[in-house]
Amino acid sequence: MSCFFRLSPMAAAVVAGLSLPSALLAEPLSLAADGAACHQPNAPKHMIAPAQTSGEGEPPEDATRVNADRVIGQSDVRVRAEGDVVVERGNQVLNAQWIDYNQAQDTVRAGNRFTLEQGAGRVSGENLRYKMDTRQGEATNARFEAESRDGRRLQGTSQTLRMDGENRYRLENGRFNTCNPGDESWYIRAKSIEADYASNIGVARDASLVVGGVPLFYTPWIDFPLNGNRKSGLLVPTLKAGSDGVEVTVPYYFNLAPNYDLTLTPKLYSRRGLQLAGQFRYLQPKYQGDISLAVLPKDQLSSHDTRSQVDWKHQHQFSRSLSGGIDFHQVSDDDYYRDFYNRTDIATNVNLNRQAWLSHQTELWGGSLNSYATVQKYQTLANADGYKGDQPYALLPRLSSQWQKRFGIASFQLFGQYTNFRHDSKQEGSRLVLNPSISTEFNREWGYIRPKAALHATYYDLESFNGQQARRFSRVLPIFSVDSGMTFERPASWRGRDYVQTLEPRLFYTYIPTKEQNDIPLFDTSENGFSYDQLFRENRFAGHDRINAANFLTMAVQTRLYDAKNGEERLSAGIGQRLYFTRDDVLLDGSRVQRRSGHSDLLAFAHGRVTDSVWLNSEVHYDTSQNAAAKYNLGLRYSPEPGKTVGARYQYRRRGEIYDDVYGKVRQADVYFQWPVRRNLYLVGRHSYSFSEHKPVEHLLGMEYVSNCGCWSLSAVGQHYVNGVNSSKNAFFLQLRLRDLSSLGNNPFEQLRQSIPGYTNIDEVMRK
């Protein structure tokens, strides 16, 4: 080991740092003491100023270089340096007012103030004893800070800081946070903390979370990852209040390996009992997935005894062309989602999917062949009155293939599908579908013409049911269509901005012969809602059991408004109607009927940005036979910038779903908002009122606060909503978020996003 000494007048360095944990701060030292507050214009970029170097580059390996105003002592034995001292060894830089350096032992004593820097981290304090080669030592009244490549900051102070080797530290009576320099709006205070960057683990003992000088949370022991990566340990508990009383969740995370982990989550419902849930996630080069299980034995608030839920999602890439997966969901009873989830989850989980599938892609005869195989059976949940609705058939199995190839200007496609349908209370059987089609496309600058011819052939093999004998039959129907359109453009301007406006007339003709189909069961077919997009589809039924009669021409016109500078579509509006040349039609039950009129209802829409801050969304379905609207909705939203949105919507349905499987006239209005009342305080709310039911169906009101420096935020949201004819639920969300560390409470973000169009997370707003 060699040492170089040089007399060099330099300005005294002030501070420095080590790659330290998100550790702790000592009571005598403030995190904000060495700089202006973070929100001031001259706010520092560092809590500790970077150490000053000699400017001579990194010294040779295993060599130590010392620069100072005065150097006394014996070379290779012991020296004392005073005045703007700079000690450099490898990536270590030490600034101090004075040092005593034992060269034989490679040990430094420094004071009265010092700064020690290692890479991206710095430590400063009053006195230091430090061994340069082993990086072991001790500092008093020390500060530290470190910043990772992704911008994650750690800063803290400690009465005593011990360094136990490379990347190993122990702090006593300290505090830390992940805020900007000058911000100690919150911190974690602990009697001791140990940080080992080799294992990426920090352990704090006798620790408290302090916000605004007030201790909010205490734990005798806690561990955490030092760089934000995953690690085993207790996650932050959550607290929620609502119709089921108080809910307390205490999750524990097991980082079993880099490619799989396990989370166990005990949850205590004050009115129901103790639930135990677990989630296992796995990831391999060829497959990935997660399995979740939740069990609540002896629910004290329900007639059901043991409540449970199982979810399994798996995706597997067997080869380059063959993939597969599993999507399985099961609950113990029909009331599970009503009791444990919100209104959106209830509405979207009536039929729980249980499915396994395989998908294959290959080249065949110069074309592409895509094949799909699945077995699928749903768990259908009954509504609050015990009615299960129309339970879907099980597919045991379904095999599908589609081959397509281009021949010159023509494109040929052949679709085939075999399905075996099973049901506990309906007629069972199998169905074979063959659907060849050929189409071409003529495109010009002014427009396009796209003719298409197809043949839809189905073969049924039905089993005996309710006294009916087993039978076999087929149905063959040709389908012909032509889609055509033109595009006209012109320059336009509005409110000082240049646009390009289009006018796009469109004609869509379809012919399908009329065939009565009331002898065919409804295995997997439903009727699509009548919408503007539906005007340009050959068949209004989804599935293969029903094919409508068609000899109609859709006439429509659409206009779009594009920004002339960047091509962004700003506004789109259109209107369309069908003209029937014959009035034959086929209903969902398969019967043949006559349409009431020679034309369809009118459909119109307009949506987009009226101005930079105003959004419009409207649709109208006008019943021409009754000269009245069948349904419509109108929405206006004002959003001048992220975090500011206010809007209103009104919707009308002559007949629609009011609650779960409860239908009638729908007339409902919504008003909603997210708006700052101060720079960092936002109010959020929504009120939905049903004029049909003469009562509100949802109230939501809350506030969101972000600290001046953006290091913590708080959300408090209350919600009341109707989930049945005579039933409703309450929920209260309260969450404290600590930047780059963790959060406490129940996150309301998803509920706010669904309830308030244009909602923006306030943490993201404050970062901009």
C-alpha cells in the first residue's frame, strides 16, 4: 500500500455520503438542517454537498492520496494533515478540517467536520474513525444520503453510525425518509437499524412512523428492501371501514426465489371473522401464472358457513407455434361477490370462467392456419333473489380452425368449428360449422369498394330432451355483402386553429335469404345491441345458432375533424340508417317475422374534443316507428389540465338493466368532479340520481392531499351505493402514501378512476 501527500490550498468540503439504507434519523439532527426547504426556489439538490476531489483523477489501485494545506509527521508511519484535507482511495473521497492518518494500519481519524463519499452515497458528521482498506469505522452525529439510478432517494441522520465493511451499516438513534433535501414532513425513527446491501435487507428495531411531528404507527421490529426490490417480510397493514364493519389486513410476503413468490394475507372482519388468503406467483421462460386462495370459516354475518374463493391464471408457451393456458375462478356461494366486492365487481362476475385452452399457428399450403381448442364451464352466480338467469352452456370441447390465403386480388378464408355443448337443464348436443368466404378490395384515393361472398353451413346432432327424440339436421345459407365509402376533405378553422375536415359517405349492402330457425337451440348465441357499428355488420347475432334475414342497404355519413399540425383526430360525428328491400326478419327465438317498417331506426353519435379542455360524448337511438328515442346519452366534461375535471352525464333507456337482473326504464344523471381547492389539496366527488327510481344510486365524496414537497399524500373517500332493489353498501377509503417506500390504508384509486372520467392520480399531478 502506497500513500501520496501534497500541499494544496483548497476550499473546505462540507459534506459527503455512502450507499446507505432507507434508514433513520437521530433526534438531535434534523433532515432539513443543512438546506433551504424543498419548495423554495433555491432548494438544494442534495442534503449533503458533494465531496470535493483533488482534481487529479482516481489514485492507483490500493494507493491513498492526501492533499492538505499543512502536513506533518513521518511518511509511511503516521501523519497529520490540516486545512481543506482531501483523502482519496479508489472511489472513496474524504473531506475534513483535519485528519490523523496511520499509514501502516491504513486508518483515518477525521474532524471536526467531515464528508465521506462512496460512489452515489455520502455521509457527513462531526468525528470519524475509519479504516480505508476494509471500510470499517464509526461516525458521530452523522447525516447520510444516497440516490439510485431510478431516482429513489434515501436520506437520514444518526447519533452513531457504524460501518461494518463494504455496504454494511448500523445506525443508532436515527431517522430516515425518502424525500427531497430539506423535507422532513415525515420520517421513520428507530432505536437501531442495520443495513446490509449485499443481501439488500434493512432491519429497524423499536421504530415509529412520524408524520408532521406526530407518531402514527409503531412496531418493535420491521425489515425492508434497501433498493426497492422485493424481499421477504411483513408488508404494510391496511385498515378499511364499511358495511361489514372494520377490516384489518396484515400481509406477509415471501420472496422465495427471483422467479416465484408467496403472499399470505390474514384479514380480520370485525363483523364476519378471520379470513386467510394467499397468492402464489411463478414465472419461467416458457410459462407464468398465479394462484390465489381465500378462506373465511364460520362467517358470523352470513347464512353460509365457510366462505372461499379460488383463482388460477396460467399461460404456457409450449413451442414457437403452440401455446396454452388456464383461467379458473370459483367461489363458495352465490353471495360471495355481493358480500366482499364492490358494485363493478358484482356486475362483471355473474358467470365465473373455468377454462383450459390451446392455440396453434402454422403455415399451410401457402396460407396461414390458426387453430384453437378449449374446454370451458362457467360457475353462474344467482342474484339476490336466487335467480341465476341464462346459465351458459359448457363447451366440452370446442375445436376451431381458420385458414386464409391471398390469390391475386382476392382473399380466401375458411373457418371451421366443432363444439360439444353440455348443460344441466337444457338440451345438449354438438354443432359443426363451416364458413368459407372470398373477398376483394378496390382502393382509390377517393374511396373504396369491398365485395364479399360467403357460405354459412351448420350441422347439428341433438340428443333427446324432455320427450323429444334425438335428431340431426343442417342449415346452409349464402351471405353476400358490399361495403363502400368515399372520403372528401377540406381545410377548416375554428377559434384560431387550423383543421382538416372530412366528409365520409358510406353504403353497406347485405343479402342473406330468410330461413326459419326456431327448431335450432340457442347454444351460444345472443343478440347484439343496436348501435352505429352494428349498422355495418352482416349478422346482428353473436354466435352461430342464428343468422338474420338480410336484404338491406345501410346509408351513413360521418365527419371527422383532424388537427392540421399533428393529424390528431379531435372530433367525430355520424348518422346512419338501414333501408330494407324486403321486410323478412328472424328473431332470437328463431321465428320468422315481418319488420314493421321499410327502414330501421336512426342512429347518431358525436364524440371528441370540442376545445382543448371540453370533451363531448353522445349517442342517440331514435325509434322512427314511435317517433321517440329508444335510448340516448349525453356527456360533457371540462378538463383544462391533469387533476382538474368536472362533468355531467345523462342516460336514458326505454328498457335497460337497473340492478342485477332487474329491468325497466332507465333515466339517470351523474355529476362528478376532481378539483384543487389549494395547490396541493383536491376534492373529489360523484352523485348519481335515478329519476326512474326517484332516489340516488351512488354518493362519493372525498379529499386528496399532497405535501408541499410531494413526499407524502393522503386520500380519504367515502362511498354509498345501491346494489339491489332494497339493499345498499357503504365503504370508506383512507390511505397514506409515502413516496418510494410504502402506503398505509385502503387504496381508493381504482374506485375513483371508475367513478370520475378524466380522474388523474394526484401523486402524478404533483410530479409534473
